[in-house]
Amino acid sequence: MIARLFVLLPSVVTIPEGEQFPIYEYEDAGYRIRVYPPGLSDQARTREDAANIKLDEVPAFQADALRIDFHKESFERGRESPWDPPEAVMKRAINSFLLRLRHVTRAGQIRPINFPSATWRLQYLNNDETELARDEKLVRGRGTLSFSMTWTALNRKVWEDMHSLPVNYEPPPWDGLLLDASVELPSVGPALVLAATALEVFISYMLDKLAMLKSIPADLWTWINERDDRRQEPTIEEQYDSLLRFFSGHSLKEDPRLWELFKNLKNARNSFVHEGVAKIGGVMVTNETALKLIGAAAEVIAKIREWIPPELHWPEFKHTIHVEVVKKLT
């Protein structure tokens, strides 16, 4: 039997029309797997605004769907049965293709898919690719329709807050790093690097400002923070603990939850930087955990803002806007 998977790609792949591709086969967990060159989804076939593109003088098209065939003697197709092929096998097949394509083409816009949180369809077929006979007890396919929407709401209050800032206003140096971290997901490693860097930039900047308010001699402060041997410089933990306590009377350790999340973010970042995979305690960081850690970084900054003198505060704006959307799915 064949389990034919179609999945919508996160970015299009430009392919010459009529190009002949050899189909390679490999095995994984007892399945024979064949990956086909990307093609057009049903939505793309009906689109009328396709660009006129050529590759090496040959007309080309923008492929947006990937087809993968899983071959096995038979598949579990009960309505309450676990997925067959399993989620992990399908995810490996999809992202194996995408990661190899990304590496070979050097196309940074190609990202792994957070399967099954994507648009995909699985169809069971006979070996001759004909449809299976209908059986009320068995499924002939599975799938998920996924879409995302983002808005930047601009009402009068947002407009007025924008113009309360000077034209030459520049946000705090850590702020852009945190915003970039939130949109980098589902690329977990780079997102965590940005979030951890935001905390390093924040505490370094803030301690410098606090040292000036305390009238710490500049040469003494430089001696504390800039050593010939970097191992003698204050660690990030010491900055958020001992040094912060000296200047503000508070340590991040006062909040055990935030301190643990702060340490987890640091360890996950270090794991990614040194091993190429973000882990906490040997466990790979998921997209959901990464989102929590990025949120914790923002919480850490907000907590310390409560402890520092008002003259070091930066502008903050909070808006509550109700957004309602109706989308036709079919």
C-alpha cells in the first residue's frame, strides 16, 4: 500500500518546467520512503497572479507543495487508530528534505516545518495508486488545515503614543533583540540566542547606568568588568545576583521561578552554541518551551524595571484592542 503525504511548504521553490528528476528511495522505521520534487498545491493551480519566471532561460514555476510516498504492506487505518505512518516518521521525512535543500541551496528562508501544525493531507492508496474501496470502519486519509494570521493594530491611542516619542527616538538596545527572538520561532536555537543576548545586553547596560548613579569611579568599574582573563570578569549570574543587589537592593534570585527560567535560557543557549542543539538537562527544547523562555526574558526585564530608579525607566506602552476575524475555510 501507499500512504501519500502532501504538505504545504513554508516557502516556495522555483522549478524549471519539464525538468526530469530521478526519484530516490530510503527506509525509516520499516517504511520505504520516496520524496518527489515540489509541485503546485490546488490553491496555487487556481491562482492567476503567477509571475513570469525563467531558470537558465527555461520557463519555471513556484512550487509550494511537497509530496512524499510511504510504502508498506499495509497501514493501520482505524478511525481511532494511531497515525500510520507515525507523526515522528512523517516529520523526519519532511524536515530531512527541507534541511538538505536549505544546506545545498544556501536558502536561509527555507525552514523546518513544525509538523503536524501545518497544512497537510495524507491519502491511502493501492499499490497501483488507485483509490481504496470505501469502508465505513476505515479511513482513506487524514489531514490538517493550518493557517496563521498576524495583525499590527493601529488605532488613535497607538497613534498618539507613537507621536509622544521624539522623531529621533531609539528603543533600548535589548528591546529589538527580544522582538526578533519572538519572530525567529520555530527556529528554536537562533531564537534562544537572541533572547539570551537581550538579557546580557540589558544587565550590562543597566549596571553601567546604576554605577554612574552610585558615583562608582570609572576606572574601578572598568577594572571590575574588563579583565585580561575573561574568566575573572563577573558572570551573567553574578550580574543578576550580587551586582544587581549592590546597586538596587534586589537580586533576581528573589523570584525563584524567574531565576530558574533565566538559568534554563542560559543553558539552552549555551547548548545550542556549543552543540548545535538547544537542550535543558539533556532534553531538546521544543517550540513551546522556547516561547516560554523568551517570555521569561521579557518578565526578567520588567521585574528589574520595578527595582531601578525612575530616571532609568524607558517608555512602555500597553494597549488592549479587541480583534475579531471571520475567515472562510472552504
